[in-house]
Amino acid sequence: LPLIKSFHDESLGAFGLGWDEYSAKKAIAMFQSHHVNLVVELDDQNIIGVIAGVICPYHLNFSVIVFQEAIWYVEPKYRSLKLGVKLLDMLEKYCESVGVHRMLMLSLVNSGNGKVGAFLEHRGYQPLENHFIKNLEQMSNSVSLLERTLLKAYKTY
């Protein structure tokens, strides 16, 4: 759990996503289920690196099985040992062994100064899309009655 909190703080926390320990514990349990993969690197019984995600059918073609990465993190003091590379190597071999056709990996804009994306491209991954995030909570006070009615109707659909 502390390693995943560090991942959150270093990469996602700056975007206002917040940290919830209960949710993180549930995510870890999900990653350990048969639908998801979790690989960790241990150093004297301490978790120092993790890579995790979901194995599932591609949503527009169920005959294609994909791995979608959700977390890839190594404690900063161990990064020079190339543990992230080792984790990815192990994960790629595992995914291939269970019939995964494509792997989707993320490169967050606020981590690694573009090194992660360049590394993935060097390994044969192709850029796929950019994700954008917007805080809608700041807009909630200015939502009109019409917009609230439409949102309520949408939620019941």
C-alpha cells in the first residue's frame, strides 16, 4: 500500500484525484484477482516496485485480448537498477503466456520528462492517444437547473 500511495502522490495526486486508502486496498484486491495481473519486486521483504493492470477483451472486438496498465512504479532510490525494465519484461512474458494480443501502457506527462514514452517506443510500443483531465467539481456551483435536470435524466437512463 505505501508503494501505491507513492505512485499516486508522484503522478496522479497533482491532478486532484485524491487518495482513499479503502479504495486503494480494494484496487489491490482487484489486481490480485484472476482477471488482473500484479507483479512486484521485493528487497528484503519490502515491496519496491510494482506493475499492475487489467487483462480483458478489447471493448470493440472481444476476440482481441488486451492488457491495460494501471500502475507501474519503482521507488526512486531503486530506479537506477532498472527494476522497471525487469518488471515490464516479466509482465510481457506473462501476458504472452496467457494469450494477450496487445499491451496498453501509459506514460504520464508529469513523470520521467518523457523518458517513459521514449523507452516504450524503443521497445516497440506505438503512441496511441492522449488523456486529458478536467475538474468538474469547480463547475458544480454554476450548473443550471436545466443541466441538473438533464444529468438526472441521464443517470436514470
